[in-house]
Amino acid sequence: MSAANPARAFYDDATGRLLADAVYGNPRADAAIAYALAAVPPRARRILDLGCGVGWSSHLLAQRFPAAEVIGADLS
């Protein structure tokens, strides 16, 4: 990590890992997203995706529920 900006270095590295998970798959994340998708009511019109990271889960929610407004929020 860069001593000048350790937070930036951390998130730059984390983003690369999360993007790789989205492209190549991550069984733990895939299972968590499948669980969340199953919990959303079929007629949902507004969905808040907390802890969405780079937006992988928000994208899948928007695909599964095209009539819903999906908002992704993440601490980083």
C-alpha cells in the first residue's frame, strides 16, 4: 500500500479483485447474490442494494427486476 494514500491503494486493489470476481465468478459471492435475489418480492418497484461493491449485484437485480428502480450504495 502506498504510504501517501493507503486508503486509495486499498480500494484500488479491492476493486480489481471484485471485478475479477464478476468476470470469472466467485462461488461465495454468487451464493450470496442468489440468496438476495430470491428474497426480493417479485413485484418490487424500488430496491436498495447496500454493500454493492462495484455494482455487480445491483446490475443483476436490475436485470431480474427491470420494472424496479435499483440503487446501489457502498461505503467505498
